[in-house]
Amino acid sequence: MRIQHKPIKGTVVLILFGLLAFAPTSVFSQASQTTLTLEWIGVSPDRKGFVRTPSGRAFVPWGFNYDHDERGRLIEEYWVTEWPKVEADFQEMYDLGANVVRVHLQVGRFLKSATESNKESLEQLQRLVRLAERTGLYLDLTGLGCYEAAETPAWYDALGEKERWAAQARFWEAVARTCASSPAVFCYDLMNEPTVPGGKQDNWLGPPFAGKCFVQFITRDLAGRERPDVARQWVETLTAAIRRVDPRHLVTVGLVPWSLDRPGLTSGFVPDKVAGPLDFVAVHLYPESGKEDEALKTLEGFAVGKPVVIEEMFPLSCSAGELEDFIRRSRPAASGWIGFYWGQTAESLRQEKTIPAALTLGWLEVFGKLRPVMAP
């Protein structure tokens, strides 16, 4: 989710949290309650994509961000009291043809303090992993979310850089230990759109949009350091924490398109300078109408010798048809594509007469149309 184009960002949030009608739920069949035999996912030998192990068959990530439901609630707000809804949404995403679901985990829900993890949340995460195993969906687990600023623990915001990184490492060590034995985890995404500021910052979070904070700073003071060096050290710190307990699952980080080292706004996470410890590169791209070539050129900048996954995309400032064309044309540079699903079926969206519903419906139709082509 981008921060440089405020009108677009505002549109993202309105769509993300404006779909209010409940989706009709589906019921699992008896067969779907049986755990499937999932293969582990790894990087292909040519480092251009992914393969299933041990079969060696290609794996193309094709799925959804399940970042909230149709009422705008983050998953931790309902995954205990409304578990059947989570099951129904996963079944719907599977029925739509997804093989990957990106879930966003909030730091305040998984850490009680800088040194103590939340046992209940970790148990619920394990329950989610088991659900993924039953439905045949792989999880992209994105961590350290602080989307609700008011729910960010005061103790967490009070930490200095060194202590905050240590707490973030404990978060990931606890999550990775919980998930280490399951092949249903596609990857760990260290953080959604981390940024190294160009100067000093008073806050850890970027400016909110519609009350949600999607961008975080990993330091508040460069202290004379180079921005890519800070970003690389942070990636190395968190990756090492994961590898202490889970040497197998893939690791990435969700980058904004303005991470490239070029004039203008940049996040400091320059792909070729931070990708070393990562297994693949994840980028968030929302093509603008009439500027597909520009978006494709940006995408090519993230190709640094490792697979590239477009981890966020949606027809926000382009038509569904233009997004479809962009996805098709991105195949030489990208190895996976992840859009959005917010708990509403195509049928329920057709009953609405709103712009957000129409946009989402158009996206789901493109998703279904391209599924046999992009991820056969």
C-alpha cells in the first residue's frame, strides 16, 4: 500500500474498509475437513521462481491479501469468536482458485512485553496453519503490524531502536517456532512496507490514512548511517531470529515501489542492497491508467537475481482490464501475484450498487479469468 500518492492511498483505505455487507458463508464438505498432503515450497534452482519439494513441480503464488473482513476488522478481532467465518472465507478463496493467502499479524496481539509472547495468539495462529493445511492454501505470514495505532502497546513505542529490533526478533522467533513444522507456510514477510527515514522521526509509524498505519520506520535516527545499510542490518537481524528456529521456510519483506535507488522519494530498502538475506523480493504495485509501461519498468528494478512476487495489486487507479493486461505483461519479471479478498463473494458483490463493490467484483473476475493462465 503506497504512501507517496495520498489520493490513491486514501482510495485504498476506503475500499479496504468500505465493504460492509456480510458475505454469505459456505460450509466445508466432509472431504475438505481432511488434512491435505502439501509439499514444501522452495526457490527453483534457476532462482527465477518456486518449486514444490520433493516433486520438483513449479509453484506459482496466486492469491489474496486477507488483511481484513468486509467490516474492516483485522483478523485478530474475530478469529477467536467467529472462527467459522474464517473457515468459510478460506474455503471461498480456495474455490476462487487461490493457492496463497497473505495474513497480517499485529505486534500488539503477539507480544505481551518486550520479552513475553502471547501464548493464546500463537495457539490461534497454529489453528490457522491447520486450516491452511486442510484447505490446501499456503500462508504468506506478514508480521509486526501496527495498523491500529491506538492498539500499539505503549511499552513497544517507548523502546529505543536496539530494544525494538530485539522485540521484533522475539516476535518472529515465536511465530517461526509455531509454524516451523508445517509445509502450509509459503513465507514469512518481515513487515509490511518498512521504511528508513531520511532524517529524524518523532514517531515509529508513518502518517495514518483513514485511521490505519500501513508504513513503519525501523529507526527514528540515522545517526550518520547510510539508509540501505540500516535496512540491510534490520533484515539480517530478523532473518537470523527466524533461522534460529526455522531454517526451511522462505523469508521476504513487502517493499513499496519507491524503494528503488532513483531520484525522488525512496524507502531506503534498495532491492539489490537488502535482498541478500532474503529468499525472494516482494513488491507492492498498483498500476495507473495509461502508465503500464512505467509500472513494468519499476517492477524490473526489483529483479536482482531472486524471484519477485507482486504481493499487492488492485485496480485502484486503472481499470480491471488494464490490471489484467499489466499482470499478463509482468510475467517475464514476476514469479507470483497476490491481490485482495475481503470476505465477500462475487455473488454478494453483484447485489450491491457501489463503486467499491464494482471494483472488487471486477478484480475477482480478472482473478478467475487469469488463474488457469498464470498459475496452472
